[in-house]
Amino acid sequence: MKNYLIAGIKIAFDYRYDHYFKNNIEAYTYDGNDVDHTIVIKYALTLDEPKTGLFKIFSRSVSGVKSYMTFDKDYKNIEIWIDEDTFTDPATAEYIYSGMVFLELAQKHGLLPLHGSAINYKGDVILFAAPSGTGKSTHANMWKQLYKDDVSWVNDDKPLLEIIDGKTYVYGAPFSGQHHSNTNEKKPLKAIVFLKQGITDEVTKLSEKDALKHLMKNTLRPSEEALWDHALKQFEVILNNIPIYMLDASLSLNAAKAVKKAIYGA
């Protein structure tokens, strides 16, 4: 069991499989002993639905429960149970379910997980958001291809947004999709760019109404209404302070050049 500091959240966590976490989560190692949450992953040959206590079922099969979590008040101590035999790739199951738990904790800590790819360009975060398969990572990689060392990853799956004194910041986290495309850093958000597959590379600044619609669509909605109310207040701050665009994205490097020109004017 090791301690990690991820987006300001102190977590004691251990994992069994190296595929996603090794050479990834170590950048978030925390030397302190005080933690906000402890996450323990346990495996069993068969699982029965818990009869007492607080729990949440993640997945079922025709024969029974495949995975679930148990937790106490304030989610201080969490156990993730996985029926290893029901998954052809238990490493991926471990990564997905621990990531789901972490994102839920992040929401409880006031953070806003947005489905997107976030890059650091010269100290500014540019966040590309869209549903899966639309080309967020491809577009982010174009920036790396064009602007080389001026670009680094913040998070390539669900970057975490936080409002501090009216300003929006973005955190990296080790839960970043299939690749280790993340950095343990917090940087100010410069712009959000929503993507749709297209051919024109036209960049349009969205109205507040349309921007809100896309923000809501691409945000992980929390299970508690109070947390969703908090997210709506965060949206309001973002809409008032951060330019939000829509890109009709081709697969050409011109798409990245068009976005850069829209944001920076050159």
C-alpha cells in the first residue's frame, strides 16, 4: 500500500497489475501518512451481493455479481471487489473500476471531471472535448507534432477542473485512458475546444447556451444532486471566463493551426 497525492486528494492505494499503473502512478507518490481515502482492491473466485453496509454494484453477469465496491461514511475506507474469473482482462477491470472510484471521490472534493484531452501549451491548458471516438487524442497529438517541446500532456481522458478564486485550473491524474498520457501538474485553463468530425477546420466561438449544452454533455454527472448543483455553479464560472469553441475537425494539421489562431490570434 502506497500513498498518492492526486489533484490535491491524498489516497492510500495498491494495485496488482502493472499494465496501466507502473511507470505512471509513481509520479503522484506522496510521502505523508495522512490520507483522505484508502482504496483496497480485492479479488475472489465468486462474489455475492453484500447484505449489509454501504455498497455499490458495478457490474453483473447472468450468474451473479462481477464487481462492486463497499465504503464507509465519507468514503474514508473503500474496497473494490472483482470476480477475476469473469474478466478476460482483469488488469483493465482493475484500472477501470479504480478510476471510476477516484473520479467519484474527485467530485466529492469539488473537482469537475470533463471527458477530454488536455494539453499544456507554454503554460496554458487547452482542453479538447468530445464523445469517445471523435478524435480528441488525435487532435492533441497534432499539437505535439507541430509545436514539439512547447506541448505536453496534462491528461488524455478525464482531466479534472477546479475553480480557485474565480479562475479555472486543470489537474493531471494517472487515470488517463489506455496510455500514460498525463503529467502531475496543475495549470490554468486557457480555452475549451469541442470537436466534431468534419472537413473545413472552421473554428466557431460558441454562444453561452451552446457551450453549456456541450459542457453538460461531456461532464461526468455525479450521482448526488448536491454535487450536480455544485457542477452547475462551476459551469457558470467557466462560461464567464473561458472562451469555448467548436472545431469542424479534419485529420489535417491545419485543424490544429486553425485552433491556435482562434485562441491566440496567430
